[in-house]
Amino acid sequence: MIGAMLGIQAATGLVQGIGGFMQNRKGKKMLESLERPTMEVQSEYKQNVNQAERIAQEGIGAATRNQFIQNQNQNSAMQLAGLKSLGAGLKGMSQLSAYQQQGNMSLLSADEQARKQGIMAAMEKRNVLAGKKEDAWNYNENLPYVQDYNQAQAMMGAGQQNMMGALDTIGGSAMNAAYMKAKGYIGK
């Protein structure tokens, strides 16, 4: 009767050890079959960067520039006609030339300002895109690695714990059997 109890205790330890081994193997298979979704940077971010870079190169748009030049030419023509009717002569022409030069400088200044704003906008869009790329890398590469690593470590730890528990149970059974035999309770 005591021998049967010790056999049951040893068998329980053996089952526990086999369970730990199977748990470890099942965890490894789960890791192997795990499919992770991937994260892509949305095309809209890339389109925004491309558009911002084109705008940065352009400065003032062609239509705005053409309208500005057309308005300046019309104003010059009207002033020239006014100078003619007033008989202002060379002095009036000098003022008209200065006015056109000032208008050209204003156009160049506005164009340069628009380019700088475009460059700043492009830089901002590139920063956003870089952040999205970093987010995608973190989601696609770093986090899965960390999760898989932690899961594998936990599975290995659980399997080792169950195997050690099995050895403890089997060892305890052997010690009990040796004690019982030494006391003469079994195997006389």
C-alpha cells in the first residue's frame, strides 16, 4: 500500500515533468506560427511631403506672379499716359522707373518669403514623415521582438519551473521510499 502511494507520487512528478516539456514545446510552436500585422506609413504623408517640397521650390505661384507683373505693367502704362498728358518729361519717367524697380523688388521679396515659408512647411512635413516611419519601425520591428522575447522567456521559465517541480516530486518520492525501506515499512 505504501509502495503504491510512493509510485503514485513518482508518477505524478513524471506527469508534471512531461506537462512542463509539452508546455514549453507548445509555446515554441505558438511563436513560430505567430503572424504579425505590419504598419505602413500612409501615402498621404508622403504626398504631403512631396507637395510641400514642390511648393518650397516654387515660391509665389506662376499665376500670382503673372498677375502681379500684369498689374504693374498696367499701372506703368496708366502713369506713362498721365505723364504724357501732363507733359512731365524725363523727371516723370525717372519716377516711373523707380516705381517699377520698387515693384520688382517687392515681387522678389514676396517670392523669397513664399519660398522660405514653403521650405519651413516641407521641413515640418519631413519631420512628421520621419516620426511616422519611426512609429512604423517600432510597431513592425521593435515591439514584436520584445513581445516574442518576453513570451519565449516566460514559456521557458514556466517549463523549467514545471520540470524542477517534477524533479522535486520524483526526488521526494525516492527519498520517502528510501526512508520507508530503511524503517522496514516496505520491501523486507
